[in-house]
Amino acid sequence: MQGVTVLVDHGVVVQGGRATVVFDPTRTPALKPSVVIVSHAHSDHYSLRALRSLPNTPIVMSRATREIIDPSLRLRNVVYIEDGEEVEVEGVRIDAFSSGHIVGSLQFLIELEGKRIVFTGDFNLEKRLVLKPASVVRADVVIIDGTYGSPEYVFPPRTELYRGLVEFVKSRMEEGTPVLLKGRRVGVAQELTALMYMSMDVVPLVEESVASVNRVYEKYGEWLGKYAPWVGSIPERAGPVITHLASRHDARLPHCLCTGWAVKGGGFPLSSHADFSQIVRYVRDSGAEVAIPFCGYRSELAESLKRLLGVEAYAEREVTIT
């Protein structure tokens, strides 16, 4: 066996034998891929320009991912796969498993040169109001999300975060004040929608850019409860308003950021990503001998995995595994 090469470069390229598999490309790959795999519909994990530049290459993704990133169906070479399914494309067998991150998000198992290789994409192992948690996939090599791959990013339990958010909103309602809850448009915003409806006596207002994604979640079986559209004017009644993180708003409206980065303060660390402890648990339970972080705190995570688990972990741009 000649081994498997993993290249982290605007996505992840895995080469073994005659196969070149590209995961989550954010620019046109320098090497011609046998197959491209898109894990989910967050813009830091794909580039439509890059995907369109590969008209003869099969592109594997879930239907929900396609619906968000390519609603006009301009890509002509898509191969659909869903949680629990297996496809063979250009001689590469691909198994898909839910990653628990956002609607349609998947992790993938491939086998090259006798190595079982898992690409987790972004994932979440915690039970939440939306989506089922990711399962840990057994592998020899795990290429893992390192977004929150530093020990300083350990989030409180979900129940504690939910309780704190509800108390925060209720206190603003008692003051007669609307409050903006700002989360990532695809992911946290849907969790906030469900939380506010289930926990409050009012129907939350939802910005249209979020509501359009809510409808995709609902189409694929996720119940978010009732919500009403918000057009950006100051609401006439007190209560929660769900917007995306980058949304501009009237400075008179109190707001709260809901993102993992808020673990250091300034909001609630509600994230659809795995935190540091979940990342370590995934690598441990996967049984992998080799771990390669592909984004975020790559070097720090690699060192932590070596120290805590005794696995081979690499943050180099290119790694060959024999």
C-alpha cells in the first residue's frame, strides 16, 4: 500500500490509490477530484463558484443541503445521499451519517488503501430541541472539526443555557421591551425559534432570512412551533425577535448574541458546533489512531489530542498516512 495523503487547503483533499476525494471545497481544487463531497450548507464549507467549475465531477450532498445552497438547481452533477445511506461514486464507497449540526448536515466514511477515514464536517453530540445528536463513527483516521478546538471553549449544559435564555427574555418582557436574539441564520436561529415558542407565552417574531430556513427545517421533519414574520420595524409588543448574527437593527432594541464565541462573555454560548470536550470525546470513541483537525484551532487541538488520548494528531497542511 502506498498510503493515504490528506491535504488541508481550502477544504480537505484525500488521495489514495486512483481516487481523489475533495471535501467542502471553498475554491476550485488544484487536483482534479474523482468526487466532491459537501458536508452541509454553511458558506465556509462550500463555494458555488468552485462547484460550478467542476461540471463533470459528481458532487455528493443531502437534499436539504442542496435546497439551501443551490435552490435554483443550477448544479447538474449532484448525487444525493442521506443519513444511513451508502453510495458508490467513481469507485469510491461513501457512507453517510447525521452530524447533528444543521439541517441536512452529514459526516462521511470512505475507505482508501485499507484505511477507514471519517470526515466529520461540523458536528454536535449534544441532545437539543432540534435535530438528533451525531453518532460517533468508528474509523482508523478521523478528519475532525476544530472550530472550538481549544480547551477554553467548553460550553455549559444545554439545559442551563436554555434556562438562562428564557429568564433573560422574560425579564425584558416584564419591562415591556422587545429583545433581539441573534444567532447564525442556519442552525442556532432555528433552535432559538423552537425554544422561544416552547418556553414563552408568546409567538416569537422571526426575520424573513431566518424564516426561509425554518421552512426547510420543517420540510425535513423538524418541528419548530409557531412563529410570525418580522419586517425590521420596532415591534409593538414585548417579546423575543429571532434574527441572524449579521442583521442590522435599531440601536434602541436590546439584543443578545447566541454563539459559541460568547463563552467569554457578551451573550449566551449557544452553538450548533461541538465544543472542546465533545471533540475529544468523538476522537476517543471513534477508536481512530490518527486525527487531523481541518479548521479552527488546528495546532492547539492536535497537541491536546496527543496529550489527552495518545493518538497521532497532525496540524500540518499535508499528511501522508501509511
